[in-house]
Amino acid sequence: MTQTVAAVSEIASRGYAQPDVLVSTQWVEDNRNNPNVRLLESNEDVLLYETGHIPGAVKIDWVTDLNDPLLRDYVSRDRFERLLRSKGINQDTTIVLYGDKNNWWATYAFWVFKLFRVENLRVLDGGRLRWAEEGRPLVTNLPSYPEGNIRVRERDDSRIRAFRSQVELHVQRNGKLVDVRSPEEYRGERLHMPEYPNEGALRGGHIPGAKSIPWGRAITAETHTFKPASELRTLYESENGLQKSDDVVAYCRIGERSSHTWFVLTYLLGFKNVKNYDGSWTEWGNLVRASIEKP
């Protein structure tokens, strides 16, 4: 039985460039037993899934499933294909990603999936928090599905991923940069998010020319859902001068929070040339002689 929570507007009414990339909690409720739909939960807390998840959902561990165990890189095509097939995903399966922290890690998984050019991807608007606050069921039993037959293409880093050398050129050309970390990290007062231990970089500050637009400002706090396009345009375009035609690079600490902003700009606002710099501040803040700004 659903509980009384703050109401949300219909996704189709919010003016997004690609509204079909989002699905509502009711859509998931209606389709969670559909054999052509697979729910994938990806959380910052890699143990959270075992405490309860949407019935039928399977787990994506961002540490062990998506990242190469040796190189600072993502897994190979073959390994990624085996992962998806082990989750029962077929070529025509609609994949719905969701997770904790207002879908912060779900959009990170979405971005990695897009590196491999996986189609039929969706994100559950409001994520795990919205589902739970509506009083919808969470279960601990682990589902099992027959092996899928999806065919995964070779990873293409050229379209939506930025590397250090590309960011250096971007800075030289006065390209648009979005620092999605907390204001304290942007100002160089912290090396990690508030309430987390300081770690990961030797220097604080931000990449020269970057705008400070924390990722969470794209979310309506009361509902955990994405803000309407009009509010997002005010935030990114009116207040910070971004334009849909711009080449934009987003970054954070390791590329996870910035994948959320990449998702918003690309799919909800229709920006065409947004890349996620997943090296982010753990790379830039440790580079010898890298240019750093502080307010």
C-alpha cells in the first residue's frame, strides 16, 4: 500500500528533451514482472541491495562489476557482456536502473552502459528513496534468471568520456567546465564531500574556468525526482551561461557525481556534446604542475 508523500508531476509534462528515458514508480510497479524488463539496482552503499530491493531487481556493484580490478579503467567488452547476460538481459530487454542517493550511482552505471552503447536504458525517477517512501515493497530474496543473449559492442570512449589531455586542451580553449562537487570542494576547503573523510587528492580547488553547479541541485529534495526542464534550464543556462551547442565537460572526484549532471544535460535538456571526466579531481588534484584555481 502506498503512503502519502509529496506529489510529483507526470514525467511527460516536465518538458524534457527525452522524457522516455525516465520511468515512474508506478510504471515499475506495473512492469516489474514483465519478462522483457530488467530492474538493476546500483548503489553507493554496495551492501544496501541485500537489505532489501525492489522485487525482481538484480544488483550492479559499481566496484566489482564495472571497474577493471587492476587498471584504473572500466571492464572489457567480453566481461561486460558476461555480466549483463548473467543478469538475464536479452537484446530486446528494457533495462531500468535505480539506486540510492537520488540515483547518483544509477546514472553512473547508465553512463558506463552507454560507453558500451547499450540501448533500451531507463532510469527510475526518484530512485530507491522515492520507491521506499511511497511504501512500496522491498524484499531480500535474490532473483535468478536464465542467461541472456545480449550482444555488447566494443566500448567507445570517444563520445561521452573525457581524458586528462582532452581536459587540458579544453581549458586552453576556454571550454565550458562544470564542477558538480560541493561548494567546499570547489573552493578547496575540502578534498571530499562533506561528512566524508578527506582523501584522494594532494591539492584542493577546481579546474581553471569551471563553474560550480553541485549535482544535487538538479533534484527536488522533497520527492527525490528530477526538477522540471524549466527549472533545470534556469540553473544551467540562465544562471551559469551554458548553451546546448556548447562542448561541456563535467567532473567531480572520480566521475560518479558528474555522470548525474551528464545525464541531466544530455537527456533532460538535450545538450549534444557533454563529456564526463571520470579521472576528475583524484587525477587533476594529484598532477604535478596542474593549474588549479581557488576563489
